[in-house]
Amino acid sequence: VSIDDMIVRPDQVSAVMPQKLAENPFMIVAFKTDKNTPYGVVSDVMEGLKEANAVKVFFNTDLELPGVAY
């Protein structure tokens, strides 16, 4: 997990995010994963965000459409 270019474990999200929110209470978290990310990791990060009260979250994914080259 990368938070402002700092690598943290999913279980560290709830400890890091309160400081980020204190610095910017209007922050929106951008949450992006690739198709190979295990759901457990996504769930753990979401729980950490919820514990930190970082509830403004933007989910982003790259869609792969059949027949479309990227």
C-alpha cells in the first residue's frame, strides 16, 4: 500500500491516516488496485480507512474492454 509514496502494510493504514486527515480534513482518498490484488488486501485497507475515519474514498480501476488496445 502506498500513502504519499510511503509503503505501508494494510494493517498500518489506520495508524497513518489520522495524521494525513489532520493535515487535510477535506482529503479524498484515491483507492486504486490492479486486477490481481487479493480481495483480503482490499478489505483490510478499507477497514483501516474506516477506523481512521477516512470515509471520503474515490475508487479507481482500469477497465479492460474486449478488442480495445491500450
